[in-house]
Amino acid sequence: MKIALKKLTESAKIPACGSLKAAGYDLFADLAEEMTILPHETKMIGTGIACAIPDGYFGGIYARSGLSAKEGLRPANCTGVVDSDYRGEIKVALHNDSEEIRKVLPGQKIAQMVIQPFLSVAFETVEDLDITERGTGGFGSTGK
């Protein structure tokens, strides 16, 4: 699959895979200078790119495992969604879960994007739902 990508700035980097079989494409911070993120603070970081993701797919924005485990930096919304009809700059709301001040450098890998299919559905209002073994058992109800 080919995805049309537009660099919005000269310094923007094209998403890249860290290994041959990697599912995620690294997204890079498109910053003029380093950015400081205080403990428990969230900062919006642009990537300098826009994409035309095909209909029936979306770009899931996920944490980079090393950055989140070692530095405590992750997308604030845990998983971001880039819809197929969005043509603006892809940005990452990066949150600092640590107790330390963190710095994000220009060109640093900040998240990863996985292109994923999805099903478009129509919701139908009904009086009753079908009966299942679980029923209305909520959080923790299946771990007995």
C-alpha cells in the first residue's frame, strides 16, 4: 500500500520503520529547538507531515516502547487516531509521566504510527439485546 505524504516543512522527516518487520512507523519531532516537558505535563509536538490515509484505514498513534519505559513519555491520549479524511499536520500530544523534567530534541522519535483497517458500522436502536453467558458482568467479572 502506498500512502501519499506531504512534508509541511523542510526539516520534517518521513516516518520510518525501526526494523524490517516492524508494524509501526516512527514519527519524528519537527522542532526548531529542544522542548522541555515538565513532570505530568503534556505538550503538543508537530511532525511536520500530513498524510492521505486510504478509506477504510486509520493511522493509530502509539507510544514508542523505549521512550515510554525509559523516559516516561507517551501519547497523552494513549492511542491517537488519524482518520482517512484528515489532511492536517500529524501531531502527538506527548505526556511526561515521570517525576523528572524531560527534553524532546528536534528530529527525535516521539511515537509510532500503525496503519490499520477498521469496519464502518451503523448503530441500530433496539428494545433488547441478545442474551450471553456473561450478560452485564463488568470490570473483573470474568476473572473469578
